[in-house]
Amino acid sequence: MNAIEERLKDSLGAVAETFPAEAVPDLRLPARRLALSRRLVPLIAAGAVAAATAGVAVALPDATPRHRTPQVTAVPPLGQAAIPPRYYLAAVVPDRIAVYETATRRKVARTSIGGVTRLAGTGDGRTFFAMTDQGAHRFYRIRITDKGKVAETTPVPVKVESGSVVAFAASGDGTKLALVLQLGVTNGTPKPDTMRGAVEVADLTTGTTATWRSSAQGLVQSVAMDPTGRTVAFDWQTLGRDHVSQIRALDVTSKNTDLLASRIMVRTATFGAVSGPLAFSPDGRSIAAIGQSEKGGVQIVRYPVTPGPRPRVLLSARPGGAAEFGALAFDPTGTNLLFEGGGYPVSRLANGTVTLLGDRKDADVESAAAW
Amino acid sequence: MKAEAVTHAAPRARDVADADTAVTALYRGHALGLMRLALIMVGDRPTAEDVVQDAFLGLHRRWGHLRDRENALAYVRSTVLNNCRSVLRRRRLTPRGRHEPPVWSAEAAALVGEERREVIRALQSLPARQREALVLRYFCELTEEEIARTMRVSRGTVKSTTSRAISALGRILEGGER
């Protein structure tokens, strides 16, 4: 062991000692409840349906959770929504990506890419991009076959100008990536006086990048690219007393490199915006974002891109569910929305009905998903 | 997080009954070490406690599905590390003022000393993977194989990451590089 290793070992030991043994709290295990075997659930559900059809009232055991939100179903309702994409990709951050069949929730393939923090789809249901963060940001293009198998995982060279990439989106044809960068964050610690946001658009066919930086202090944390690849939507927030929260639209052909020369798409006047992912509808006329109700609840809201139509609340977060969202993505029909967060695992939202796709219990662990 | 040792078989009733006892015993034996590991990673005691509690609750939930209960400690250690990453990531993405870990409080500073704090600052300036590899190696005293299993990377990656991390740490401490 050399001198550096000895110093490190000694220092780690000293920091660890500041947590005394007597400070360890007791383990708080949950109260025991009747657990139903996964194999029994379909049988109970089938029995309940049969009994309901026959006009018989069904009394469930006391241990059955009663707080389930009425609009949530475990199986897709018939005739309510257009058929969703056949597959979706998901990763419990920072785990590996797997391909799941939407209808059966069955895992059909797994990629070898680890440390994934973000995923984006092009909208064709077969081409995806993944970002990993293992010391440096790396991007990969993933293509899956009609049978859901991984046909290609290709590293995509993207030169990140500076700062930390906090989100990215792909254009519909898969030739461009839009990255949002946070500048002024050192070693994970933000410095409010130097904090700037930036959007970088990387053209994967030419290898060129274009960057727009904010001329004022603030944060950019999410991004979406319209299907044409001409408009990039991003959220813009400033800190301090004059807090501003907006969703802006950047024309990527703009020569003005000030990010704040972009158009304001949504202000917080109607709905308080909170940080979360963004998703353009396939026609590019609306954008889904995370908003806040007047009572403080977190919602998925569909905002019109141009002024006029009123925003529409698509879903409210579960009471007590985490306010954070990890994924939002429309399918090509614009009817199905893939999302994760607000107390829900990876789920499909269509016509106000939520179909749970993931069965993850760790609601506080961020998840990346796309279709 | 999904553990390698998880099967999809339905939990047996006996497993559910055993879970309380087994997980509590594991917690009594290892909570302190894991909380200290989490403290080094996240910098403050309340978060470290939450991270470890969550990891053990996750273990308790999955106890019936664990294929290899001999590896329960490795599983929970991996979860703790993963939870720490999530905490650090959330802090990075939702800055609400500068985060000052209590590790740097006056009391802790007196206990740790300026020279050691300098080492910890240098450690914190390393990329996340390098930092984790060093903490698992020099604080938890794990073997390369155990580190690989905890970080879900290959043994070769652990070796190269640790080597690069030590070199980088040396450069920072000896040259004042950031």
C-alpha cells in the first residue's frame, strides 16, 4: 500500500467514525399483511369477474388493499385506446436496459449497456438511444427487430461541449440528438452564481454540434424534440425570489446563440411547472409536461404548442406518490402515453386509463423508459 | 434495482415468516458498516440512515424471491450503493441551494482534521465510478471480485478503475490539480 492509499484509508476511517455505533436506528419493518401469491392473483381476478357477471357481490379479504385508484387496471381495457407500440424499453436507473412486450409485460431481450441514465425513442418503435453516465457521458443507438430482439447497439459519438448532460431527446428520423447541459455545477454541487443552462443539438450524420447558452442564471433540466427535428422544447427555471418556470421552444435553425431568445411556450400562470420530462405529440401540436395543480398536486398536463386551446390534465399523481417523473413518451398515434413517476411504475396512459407495465416496488428509484 | 439472485417463483409462506428474523439479524450485524459507507458516499447522516433503511426494506420485500440468501449482504450492499447514486443524482438535478454535508460541520471537522478532509474533497472530485471503487476497496476492504459484484462490472474494470482512481487522487493531492 503506497502513501496515497494509506492516507485514503485513514481518511475514510476517520469520516466513518463520525457515525457512532450508538447512533444506528432500529430497523423499521412494515407491519405484516396477507401476501397473495402472484399465481393466485389471476385466479382471484377471474373468480371476481365471473362472480360479478353472475350478479354476485364479491367480498375480498380484509388484507386486500382498498386504496387502489379506480382508473388503474392491470390489463388493457378493450376498445378504449389505439393499440400501443408492441415493445417498450426500460431501465431502472442505472441498471441495464431491457426490451419488454407491452401487451404481456414480458421481458424479451436485454442489452449489454450498463449505467443507463436516460433513454429516448425516435417514435418508430424500433430505434432508440441510450445515455450512460459512468464518469463520462456516452451515447448508444439501439435497434430492435420486429420480434423485440436487440439487433444493434452502436456507440454514437457525441461531443459534449461542456457541463453535465441532464437529459436528451432524439429526432423522429434518428439523425439528431438534443442535449440539455447544466453549466456551473462542480463535482455535483451547483453554484447558483455561475449556473447556466444550455441546449446542444448534435447532427449524427455530419458529426457537427450547435449550442445555445442561456444569457441569465438558471436551470434547464428536460428536453423534447418535435418529430421534424426543427424545434426543441426545454424547461427553463430561475432560482431566487423572482422564480420563473417556463417551457420554451427553440428553433434549431436560429443563428442567435442565446437560449433565452427562444419562444416561451408555456408559462406557470395556469399551471405551476415542476421539473420533469417533456414529450411532443406525434403531430408536434402539443407537448406533455409535468405540472402542478393549484392545490399543489403533481399532474401530467398536455399543453398546446401554440396559444389557444386550454391545457388538459391527463393524469394526477397518486396521493403520497413521489413527485418525480422519469419518463414521458407518446406513441405514434398520440393516444398512448408511456410514463413513469408520480407513484406509478412504468405505465401506459390512454383515455384516462392507466395500465401498469412495470411491477417495480421501488417507486423512489428513477427509471428511464421509451417506446 | 434488480438483484442477480432474484427468481420469479412465488414466495412461500415460511419465507415470509422468516424474513423478519433474518433481515433483522443481518441489519444488526451490518447496519453500522453500511451506514458509514452511505455516509461517505452521500455526506450526511440522516440521508445515510434512510438509504440503508430503504435497502433493508427492499431486501425484506424480496426475501421470498432470493435464490441465494448467503449473498444477501452483497445484495443489500449493492442496493445501498445504488440508492446513494440516486440521492446524488437527485441532488445534482434539483439544486436548491448549496448542499453542505454535516461531514464538514465544526464538530466533524475537528474529529476528521483538515488533512483528511482534503483527501475526502479530492475523493469527491473523482468520477462517481472511481469514487465508489475506492470506497469499496479501502473502506469496505472488499476483494476485486466482491467490488465487481457490488458495482455490477467486470473484475478487469474494477482493477483499471481503481488504478486510475488512485493515480488521479495522487495527482490531485500532490499537485493541487482539480
